[in-house]
Amino acid sequence: MPSGFKRVFLTPLTAVETTDKEGVGTLRFEGNKIYKWVLLQNVTATVAVVAGDAVAYLAATGHNTNQVVSDISDADATQPICAGIIVGTVAAVLATAYYCWIQIKGPVTVTEVIGGSAADGHMLMQSTTDKTLTKLVFTEAAPNTILGALSGVATDASAKLVALDCPF
């Protein structure tokens, strides 16, 4: 383990807390996976999530403040940025603050079907549908332009297996 990283944690990976027990933005390395302690707080609607559901950063400020949302209408309208995959179960009641771990790197099985007719080896991004990932889109007007941020690669799309790679 590199020096300077927190080694002892107060909460299990599946914990959902009403107070910040780890320090929002804290990273946790477990085997070949990386997790991030975040604030999940929806602004518009209640969207409950379970382990394996994708969450996005809150529009404009979420990545800087480590705030995520399960209600995709609270994320960036043009293209939501995937924060990671929920590890526990969160009721995600409107305007209620929850602190929890999300997985941001490593192999993961997602709950929802991967959208966009993704196949094995396709790059993935956050969908504009709550809790889901979809195939990364290249624009037709400018073939070298990507619409979306890379969230990972489908390793077995039919089994919903993903090599997750979300931004820290």
C-alpha cells in the first residue's frame, strides 16, 4: 500500500450513514478495486439504488464536492458523468443526505442491463436513464468527437460485467 493512504476505515463497504464518518472523497483500496466515500443527495426526486446501480455526479459541482445523485435529472443535462457503482442499498429520499461507498475502479457486475446495444469490449458511459450505463457514443457530425465520459469497458455485456474506470 502506498504511503499517505488511509488504512483503517470506520465503516464497512456496504454502510449507508447519515453523517460523514470517513471524510467525503476518501479513497479505499481493496484487492483490485478502488472505492470512494461520497455524499448521495438527490435534488429533484427519490430514486432508490441497490448494489450494482450506477450513480452520476451532481450537475456542475458534484465532481469537485464528491456529491453524487441517483436521479439522473440532477446530473449534467448534456451528458451525465458516471461517479461509480453503488456498493450498498440507499433509499435516496429527495433532499436527504446519505454517505456511502461507491466503486470507481475494477471489475464489477452492474444491476441494470447495459444500454446502447453494447457488446463485449465496447467502451461505456453513464446513461441518461437512472442507474444505468450505456455504450459510449461518437457523434456523427464530428467522428472524432466523443459524447460522454468513459466509465469503463464491457467485459461480458450479456452478463453485465464491466471493467469499471470512473474518474477519481
